[in-house]
Amino acid sequence: MTSSVVYSKSSYSGPGGGNTTDDCVLVGFDRDVVHVRDSKDPNGSPLTFTRADWTAFLTTITDPAELRAWPFDLTVQTAVGDKFGHRGELDYGTARWRGGSAELTGTGRAEFAFLPLAGTHYVGLRNSASPREVLVFELGEWIAFVRGALDREFDLAAA
């Protein structure tokens, strides 16, 4: 049950932080489980990850070599898109899903993929154990989240 989970967002969410709105990736910690959900879908089911898999994921998305390989940089200011209207057009099957090192716990690893569409990118986030359950974030939401991760806002030690 996630009703007792307190979610937080990146300090970079909102105007000036890479995201033109307060829509964001929300992260909550509950004992040995990390919950992730989309602020635009407050009634949606969160993705869950073990602490070990979450730590490996954060290590991946904050690695300088990984960041240099991305099709955009973290200083981009982006406008709000219509991710819900475009979900059916995004190609999840041929996306290059990547995340932390090999699955650590047998419960799936946190994976992300860039989902290009109509001149922009969306970012998918999923648990490899449930690959059909994908949260989709607009580029600004993802940039704000990653910038917060670089500042260690989502580290387990901070929870």
C-alpha cells in the first residue's frame, strides 16, 4: 500500500529549473521500497524498486559518460507537451531501455528509454519485471528529475 508514502520532487521542478511547469517525477521511500509516480497522474499506480536497484539506477543516470550520450543536454528549457495524447504513438518496443547494472534483486531493475516523437523526446521509465507498465515523462520533467539526482536529492541516505 502506498497511501503512507510521502513523495518529493526535484528542487529543479518548476519554471527556471528545466521544467516550465510544476509537473514532475515524484519519488517516495517506504522502508525497503522506492516508489516513483507521475505528478500528472496522481491516481496512477507507482512503479516500485528495491533500494539496491534504485541506487544502481541513480548511479547510471548521473554518470557523466551516460549524460554525454543523451540526445539533449540538461540545460534545455522545454515547453509542455501532450504526453497523454501521444502515448499511443510512442514506440516502446524498439526503444533502447537501459538502467542500473544487471538486475540485483530478482524483482526487476529501473530502466529508462528516450522515446522520440515529432521533433522532441519523451522519456519512459519502467521496472524490467513489468515492462508493459511505463511512466512517460516530458523532457522538462526528466531534466528536472536528473538535475535533482545529480544533487543527490533522491539518494536513499537523504530519505
